[in-house]
Amino acid sequence: MKGNVKWGVAGLVLGLAAALAIPSLAQTSPPPTPGSSGRTVTVSGTATIRSAPDEAVVSLGVQTQAPTAQQALQDNARKMTDVMKALLGAGLKQSDIATTNVSLYPNYNSDGTAVISFVAENDIQATVHDMGKVGSVIDTAVAAGTNVTSGISFQLSDQNQGLDRALQAAVADARSKAETLAAAGGATLGQVISITETAAPNPPPIMYEKAAAAPSTPVSPPTLETQVSVTVVWALS
């Protein structure tokens, strides 16, 4: 019985010693470092690239009609060959001319009961690198036999033109917003945690209506705009 009492007293002494040691260990823990609170601010920034196009893509076609399918295709091939030769003579390269469509279909009478002819069509895209020659290229194609057009699109030969400068401007825009938000919340910006370029697909080429088949067709290229967006996460301190 006395042995049990001795062990109880010893356990009490050890418990008191452990209780006294725990506050002492807590006091020796290092204080949190600035910026380690886990607080962040996420901001998006944008910038716009404005560029003058240096390429024009002209959609041209030849449509022919004949009593038979074979005759329609033969007539069409002859006229399209003349158009391509004329475009090459106007200064375009073979690589600037691409076929986009070849079709052949019957043409029915008014009640749809009989085929009265066949229509063949061949469409191409001609890329013009000299903005001052776009109108004359259209005139040349029409004079050679083009009788179908579906517009002009303007684009940049270098799609990344000015992209680095725009990304820098977008990050600067995001930083300005983040500094304002941080100051309003009584904090300051710390290190950048992440930067993400958000999806911003290139805008579709600017289309013009069908070109008029008239001498000296006037063409006025527009200014192209491309928007770049980034999302930046900063630590707050």
C-alpha cells in the first residue's frame, strides 16, 4: 500500500514538471516572418497592340455554267487558269495563291423535275503583301475572268509583332491595380507568386464587303487591334 502512495507522489511531481515546461517551450518559438501570413492579392491587367496590317487576303472565284458537267468543269478550269496566270503576272508568287473550294452541282428547272445545266465553281485566296496593290490585284483578277468574290481580310504577317511590349504593359497595369488594392487594405505588395497569360485568341481578320469590279478598286486597310491579358498573384506583407 505504501508503495502505491510513493508512485502516486512521483507521478504528481513529473506532471507538474511537464506542465511548467510547456509554456517555456511556447515562448521560445520564433515569431512569424513578414509576408508569411498567406495573404495574397490577385489582379488582371490588359494591354492593346495597335498595328497596321501588312497583308491582305483576297477571296476570288470563277463560276461557270454549261449543259454538261464536263463542259462546265472544262470552261471553269480554263478561266481559273487565266486568273492565276494574271495574278502571277501582277507580282504574286505561287505560294501566295491557294485553292479553297472546287464544286460542281446540277441546276434544275423551275419545278425541280429535270436538270437543265451544271454549275462549276473554283475559289482561291490570293495573299497580297503590298497594301498599295490590293485594288489593282482585284482589277487584274476580274479582267482575267473572276466573277465571284467573297471579301478581303487584313492581317499581320508576324502575329507576335509587339507582343513582348504588350505583355510588359499588361503586367504594369496589373501592378498598378494591385498597389491600389493593397494600400486600401493597409498592406504592401510582396513578391510575385505567379503570372498567367490568360486566353486571348487573336481577333479574326477584319473583313470587307465584296469588292466592286471597277477600275482602280479603292481599298483602305484598317488598324488592327490585339488585346493581351495577364493575371498576377502577389503576396501581401
